[in-house]
Amino acid sequence: MNKRALAAVALAAVAAVSLSACQDSRGAGGGNGGPVTDVKIMVGGIDKVIYLPAQLTEQLGYFKDQGLTVSLLSEPAGATAENSLISGDVQGVVGFYDHTIDLQTKGKCITSVVQFADVPGEVEVVSTTKADEIKSPADFKGRKLGFTSPGSSTDFLTQYLATKAGVQTSDYTGVKAGAGQTFIAALDNGGIDAGMTTDPTVAQLTSTGKAKILLDMRTEEGAKAALGGLYPASSLYMDCAWVSAHKDTVQKLANAFVKTLAYIDSHSAEDIASKMPADYANAGKDLYVKSINDTKGMFNADGKMKTEGAKNVLEVLSQFSPNVKGKKDQIDLAKTYTTEFADNVKK
């Protein structure tokens, strides 16, 4: 190859590197702290009503209004979703706040930047055929209890409810039951006797008479009765370093999500359902509206964490979580959430 050809190849290589760097500064990577307009967010079950703000924000066009292109991806469980964040495949997760505490014990700094809810929105349901035998968590001994997956928030909460009632985790069988149709099938075929799930699955099970509600954590009253206080759950959490490097982007995400929370607070379940993708109402429109109506009260309207709520989550996890137990005093709660961005949202 002659000198002129070599020079051309070298110039092309330099141009390619420069273009790649330019794209990285604008896109999801944004490793140099430059402006980021493309963001990937993993949702721990995008069709669950507890994570409604994620898809609703997209449907309302609020991401676009902020100049963002947000790709919403979905995993059936929060434990799987958090792995995508740690690996760098996504920049954020819409999932339960308690993962930020659990991950801190593993040396990861993850922080909730917008807190959607002060309560879990979860419901412990029991098969109608077992309802006369299982009347409270004290009856969990010897039972098969469903949750989304091991290490998920539903697993954490199931363990807490059992131990609080005097039932050791070794006294019951935990079953990975997923959500939606897999959860319903597990209850149908006797794979589980009871389990923790959310709407619209709850509405489907109760409307068909397949299950009854044992504990309802969709309301502040129900959450306090079951968990001894508030239990902030659904949130947008992100890597601390990424947040620090891209505050402008995080602020835009907060602007969009808080606007959605205000929309939920001021609109009916019918209005909200009408904005969602049609296939989310696969069990029927009326049932989907019911599921939103039964759950929408869990969402706050300002995206801010309540300090007492964060403390209660730590208290719950410190009692049974193998990662958090014995490390309560080592957890820096201030690093697990921030109200900086919600505070800066223009009303």
C-alpha cells in the first residue's frame, strides 16, 4: 500500500473514532458527561399498574416535550431489571426503591431520583380453595407462596410478612410464579396456595373468583398495617455516578415523570386507561379500568421520597434480608435517594 493510501486509511480511522465519540456524547452512553438525549429504562414488568407512570409518560408525550427519546424495556421482575442497570445496558430502572439499599451492601451506589409511590401496591392473594385455611401470614407454614422471582421485592416482602407472623422462611416453600398469566396459572394448577402480585392480575383473579385478597398494600392504611409504616416502592432509580455526570438529563426525566404523577392524581381511571396501549387491557377494558382505579391511590403527586418511608424500608430489610441483615448501621440512606430533581421541577 502506498503512502497516499495509508494516509487515506488513517484519516478514515480518525474520522470514524471522532464520529463515534460524538455519538457517544449525545446518546445513552454519554461517558464524558455531555448532553444525553437517548435514554434506556428497564421496567420490572411494564404492564403492571404499579409501574404505570413509565408507559403513561411516553403515551402523554412528556418525554418528547423534554427533548428526550426514551426506550422503555421490560423484564418480569425487579431483580432481573437491576442487573441490566449494573451491567450498563440501561441508564435507569423503574422498580422498587428497596433495591437501592440491597445493592449498597454489594458496593453499588444506586439512587432513586423520582419516587412514584409511598406504598408497595402489592397484594397478597390466596386461592379461593385455600381461603378458609389461610387467613393471615400466621397460616403460611407448610404452604407454597408465590412471588415474581427470588431476590425480588415480592420475595423480600413475603419473607417479612412471614417472619413478622412467627413463621420462619424455612417453614414455607417460596415459588417463582412470575406475574400476569404465569401467576394465574400457578394459582390455577395448585403450584401455589397464595402469593404476592399486583394489578391487573389482582383484578383478574378476584373478578373470576379464583382468589381472595388476604393483605392489601395498595393503600397507606393497608401498607402500615402489614409493614408497620410506609414502604416507598415504585421509583426511577439510577447509578449515582451517571446521575452526577448527567444532571440535566436526569432533571428532564424528573420533569416528565412528576408531570405524569400530577396527571394521575388529577384524572380518573377511565381517562388514564384511555391513554394506555390497547393491549394492556387484554382482559377487558372494564377490568383494566378497575385495576387502575384500585391501585392509582398508591402514587404520590410530587415524586419525592418521604424520609420516614425510607427508614422503614431499611428497618424491614434489616430484619431478614441476607444482604442487609447485620449491616443496618452501615447503610447510608442519603445515598439511596434524592429529592433534588423533584424539588427542582417547575410547577
